[in-house]
Amino acid sequence: MAGGYMGKVLFVNLSMGQIETEALDEKTCRDFIGGYGLGARIIYSRQKAKVDPLSGENILGFLTGPLTGTPAPTGARYVVVGKSPLTGTWGDANSGGEFGPYLKFAGYDAVFFIGISDRPVYLLVDNGKAELKDAAHLWGKDTYETEGILEDEYGSESRVSCIGPSGEKLSLISCIINRRGCAAGRSGLGAVMGSKRLKAIVARGNQTVALADRQAIDSLRKKYMAALSSYREEFHKYGTASHAAISAQNGDSPVKNWAGIGVVDFPDVAGLEPEAVIANLDKHIGCWHCPIACEGILKEGAGEYRYAAGSRRPEYETLASFGAMCLNNNTESIAMANDICNRYGIDTISAGCTIAFAIECYENGLITKKDTGGIELTWGNHRAIVSMTEKLAGREGFGDILADGVKLATERIGKGAEKYAVHIGGQELGMHDPKLIPPMVGNVESASARYQMDATPGRHTQGFGPSGFMSHALSSAGLCFFGNMWGQLKDFMNAVTGCDYSRDELRKAGERIATLRHAFNLREGINPLQWTVHPRIIGEPAQESGPLAGVTADIKGQIDRNLSALDWDRATTKPSQKKLKYLGLDDVAGDLWP
């Protein structure tokens, strides 16, 4: 087996209580790299179309990449994959922390679950062995409590990935947490885990990841560290919170449920300034062996919001969703909302966006104080925002209406609420306005189109079209985007695996991965061109003032150019038979072109 891989995958049938191990083959690893690339290949091959995402037939996978748990800088990522109950599409969610490396140290590259347990369980993966254990004592516990209990039982060298009460209650915007606040946040996969009555996975072991050329890896890392110094200082200090305030003003962050203008509707951003966000910081931490260490841990909240010591400092997406989107400038309330979401296991992007949507419904009389249980859901009312976040996370009162995200909340509220419902395919959008065309993952050409056309809609970190191929390769390898390792990916992949990847081969692997994720959706009967794109997203009509005045994103033109470049049909979005065979996806060609 190539370096970087443990060579083994676990398959767990929760209905039967059976666990089997299968060997990975080198060709599949080379073609799909790892992470959600390998996950897409395995699930597409083994799962039939049109399964209910919350049924036992939906396969849920946890996967690492070949650079996870190696000396490659930022090699700490793992992904969770499966059919999304939020969108009905392919779903994947990426997380840092330490669980990914420890799954490999326990002896496995990935673990997949099928079926539904008849009782709450967790999986113990212990140095090459796996066992299902009773989780009755964990059910109902929050993620911090769950991690603490399991770490006490299995020792300091164990790591836990788990759901909180929101996943147990099948919130469609629930997520999966490790290391007390590192979230595999998007696609609602916490609900899939909850539907299977799977509370957690515990990984521990002392197995080492094989490296093809340790000397070359050490040399590459040394060069990378030298080049990193100027970038590292600010990112280490503030993380992604460094640009929350300026993004709310320059048109990057959506404001007031995508209907506002930062400099007009949200002129005071003092609460989002970097120094305000770290004012209660206790210490900096990083993901496993990360040289940047961009995460922050807070002291106990000393003011109105008494979050516990050890809570996470909010990052950009959370500051934007609970801040600019809600016109909320109260730093500590955002920290509190972030802590609630982390402990309950809720995606902060979807939660903040759903609260913003509810505020606009309240402002326009679609819901009232009677509906909300006395909570005055008004713009900038930080107390109301925190109170409703608690109710959403716990599915209490009106929070139960909101707990599955904007799309279902719209259907439950009715009364024309769709006017204010900003989502694509059921998923709330990442906190970057495509009208500004920020250079996310180097993907300028498809800045608008990615929200609609990626296999996981609404995602700000995914790419659509050729400019996104390398981002799929990098994610599947197990690296973090914030390591800025686009130029070093090939060299680290070759040094770790012993393969002789060219940059073109990695780009082709990225295209193969993107195409297979898309084919999963086509097989489900989903054509992304048929999704409604809320006019606020693209600026129809254009804003009359501010940095985006007069700007309308050319989403149709972007989509058309990329479909042509991809060789996908401009009406059905089906990849051509020629393209599928070029990528080695002959089985997909047979499915899509019978």
C-alpha cells in the first residue's frame, strides 16, 4: 500500500451489530485520493438512488486523507459524507481538530455506517480493533460532556467525534463535533448520525502512518515554515475573525438577511473588530500538529453572557451569521450563541441565517410575539438572538419551527415567508456575497455559480468548474485551506505516498471527484439549474448604495462558461460520455447514458 494510507476501512452495520474490515486498493486511492473523493466513490458504488437520508439505507462515512496525521503542515482534516437530509443531495462536511489523525493511529483510513441501531451506541476503534458499545449514559449529553466522559474512560490518547442533543433530535442543520468545538458543520449530517442512534466514535491507537520519503517531507516542511512566517502571525492571533468587521463593511459579508448594506444598515462594527473578538481570550490552540494554531479558547464569560471557560472563540462565519446577518454588534452574545451551537451540535452558519430569516419574518408581521413565546425578534436584539438560538438548538417552542433550517421554516410559517427565505437547494449560504467575487480558494470565475452548482449547494469553500479542481484534490488529501498549500500539494503528496503525481494528474483527480459528487445528485434526479436562486444573492435589483452599488452577479454567464469548460450538457448538466470515460468513470457513464 502507498505511504499515507493505513490500507483498511471499517464497515459497520448498526442494524445487525456487525463490523467488517476491507482493504483499500491503490488504484482507487490514486484516482480519488481520500476524504470525500474516496467517500463519493464508495457510496456511489454501494448505495442505490433515492434512499431516505434518515433511513438505515443511507450510508454515513468518516474519512481521512493520505496527508492526515503526517508531517505535512495542516494535515489534520477529516470529512463526514452521506446523502444530506437538508438538501437531498450529496453531503459532505469537513473538520479539523484531532479526530482524523487519531482514526489513522487506530489503524483505519475510514469508517462507514449503514442501518439503524435499536439503542444508542458508540463505536470504539482501538488499535486495529472495533467494537460497538452502549451509549445510553451519553444520550442527551452535550458534545463537551460526551467528549469528557469518553476521554475519562479511554484515556488522554483517545479522541472523540460525536453529536449533541440537536443531532439526536434530528435537526436538519445539526452537525458533528470533535475537540470541543471543531465542527463538521454543513449538510446536516449530524441528523444522519442521530437517525442511526450513533452517538460517537472513539479513536485511539499508536500505529504510525507510513511515509515514503521522510527526509523529503522534512525538507519540504522546513521550506514551508520559512515561507509561512509573515502570514502566520496575524492568522495565529485572530484566526478567521481577523476580517469579520471589514467584511461587514466592504460587501463581503451578507447583511440583514442578504437585504442590507453594511455601511448603511450596520455602520457600527466595533463588536466584530478583531481585538473585541479576542478580548476574553484565554489561549491559542491548533489542530493536530498545525504550525499556524489559529483557534482560540475563551475564559469564562464575565458579563451578561456566562459561557463556560473553555468555549471557542467565534470564527468569521459565525461572526457574520450571528452578527452582520442579524445586525448584532454585541461580541459576547455571538460568543454565547457560538457556544450553544457547539455544545448542542448545530451548524453556526445555518443557525445564524435561520435566526436572521426569523427576524425579518417578525419585522414584517408573519410571526408575532405570541408565536415566539414572548421573544422580541428584532434586528440587533442580542438577547432575543441568544434566547432563540437556545430554543432552536433544543427544539423548544418556536425553535422547533426553525430547527431544520430556512427552507422548512418557510413552509411551516407560510404567509409568503419565501420572500425572505435565502437558501439554495435547502442549505443556507456561506457568509460571502458573490457580488463582491472574493477570491475564495482561488475560484474567481465561479464565485457566484459555486453556490448553485456545487454538489453540496450553498457552500463557500467549494469550487465549480476547472478553477475548483485543485480545491477538491487538496480537501481530499486531508489538508486545510488556510495552510495556503496549493503550490506544495504535489510535492507533499509524492513525498508521503511515494507516488509520482504531476500537477495535471492532481487536477484530473479533482475533476474526477467533483464529477462523481455531481453524478450522485444526477442519479437522485437533481438538476441544479432547476433550483431557485433568491434574487438578493445575485443583486436583482442591484443595491443603490454602498460598495456593491449597481452590481448584479452574472451567475447565468458563469454557469454557462463552466458547463462548456467541463463538457457538461447545458440543459441537463449531465457530463458527456466522452468526459466520463476520460475520467475513468465508466460505471457512471452507464448509469447516466443507458
